[in-house]
Amino acid sequence: MAGIEPQTIVVFARNRPFFGAQVTMFATLWQLKQLYPNATLKVVVRAGAFAFLRQLPWVDQVIQADSFKDELAAIDPSCGLMISLHTTSIKHCLLALLKRPAKRLSYSGRLGWDWVWTQRCKQDLNVYRTEGHLALLDLLQPLNAYDVSCACLESLANAELRTSLAQERRLTVMPGAGEGEFKKWGIENFLAAAEQCLEHNVVDKVCFVLGPDESKERDRIARWHLINKAEIWDKPALPDLCALVQASTLVLTNDCGPSHIAQGCRVPVVAVFDETKPEWFWKRPNAVCLVPTVGQAIGTVTVDTVVSACCSLLAK
């Protein structure tokens, strides 16, 4: 059981600034607020890694801490629960040891330091990152990670927009990848797959989700001969993105930040990754991850293979 409610909860979040890495922490923060609704929830993170965490309505305070002193100050005397999502940091062991909140949760495996944590679990790199984070909260109260993630993102969505969008069968396409071209299946492939899905009459409309680095994709989509059956969602607000994903019939995506919204929702997903990444793809019955032959580029995954996976999921 979760036990006595602490006055303050301090979570040391992972510091990767990428949208996807932040999304995988959302459900853990949301579930903490469900377990302890009256506690003040503080998230501690470095500069540059908190843009989206500040948009979460269940997080009371996001603290920028760029030094050990800043992180130490974030654990004030009211903190009854400290959670570190860092997997190897000895620094956070020292923080826990110096301030000693009543409950201290993190991952085991730091040689000689595991005793610092009052509860701990082993990090499993073969499970999706959201599951890995929620495994820590499972120590407080048993939970189903996928159910928690879906409830979290449903609470975040623009509900009115979601209802409106659900009136049409939408294929949502996420062709970007901020970390580099090696992760991109290619806009021509996505357009060809979308066209076949329209021809097979499994969807009515195609929605392209684009970020700040997808100007090339934006220009090509604008010239697509089926643009009358398409919408470009350019840098959508977080609640609108959640609404679009949840109202979609299917999401087709690269390994990109917005894909993690889709992976955490009750929507069929076909993902095309450059390689197998169990930590970044949530293996579940209504999701398929396609990868090239080892040593081959992502573009070698054929359009027919992707369309077949889309149709198979929608036929279930």
C-alpha cells in the first residue's frame, strides 16, 4: 500500500531534453498524484529538460537544479518521499543519505550504495521506459503500467477536441525524428503508405504531426496530390496532440518524441525503427514495430510491409 501521505514528494527526473524521454516520465508523476493527492509534488531537473514537465497540471513545482547544492536544497524538511529516476548516479545516493527522507526509492545496482534506498528495484532495459519508471511506484502499491499510462494521457487530452476528431477515421502519421535522419523512414515512404491506406478504405483522413525540424517534410506534404484528404498538425500543443492520438484509428510513426504519446494510449500503433529498441518501444497486442535487417538502413523496410501491418492491426 502507498502508506501515510507525505507532505512533499521530490522526484529527480532524467535530464535528457528530448520530448520522448520526458513523455515516458509523465505516467509516473501522474500516478504519484493519484496516490498522494494532497502532497506537494516537486520535480527536480537540469535546465533544458523541463519544458514539457512544466505543462503537467499534476506537477506542483519544477525546480531547475544545475549543481549538487541546488539539488540538495530541493529536498527540504517537509520531504517525506524522495524518488530518483536516475539509474547509475552516485550523486543521488549522496543526496538521499544527507537528507534521509522517510521513504527513498530508486534503482538498485550501484555497487555498495543500494542500502541508501528504503525501497528499490532493478532496472530492466528490456521493458519500455514508462514501465521501468512505474516499477518504482509498484513498490508502493501494485499497478498496471499500461492502464496507468492510458489514464494519465487521457486526463491530459483536450476532451472536446478528441470527441470532435473521433467523428472521422484518422491515420495519424509522425514522420519526424529530432535525433537525425538515420531514424527517419522517409516522407516519400510515409506518403505512399498513407495513400494505400486511403485506397484500402481503412481511413478517411491522414493527419501529419510535425515538429520544428520538419520543414522538408512540411513542404513535401503541402505538395502531395492527396492534400485534400490530409491535415498538417504543426507543433501541436500537448493537450491537442493527446486528443488527436486518442481519436485516431491508427498511428504510423518513426522512433520520435510524439510516438511516445501514441505508445502510451489505447490506439493501434505501427512503428518503423532503425533497430530493435525494447526500452523505447512498448510491446503490446495492438502495436507493431518493424525494423530493417541488421546492418541495413531504415529505408529498406518496404511500404508494402508497413501497409500490411497497418491493415492487419485494423482488422483485429
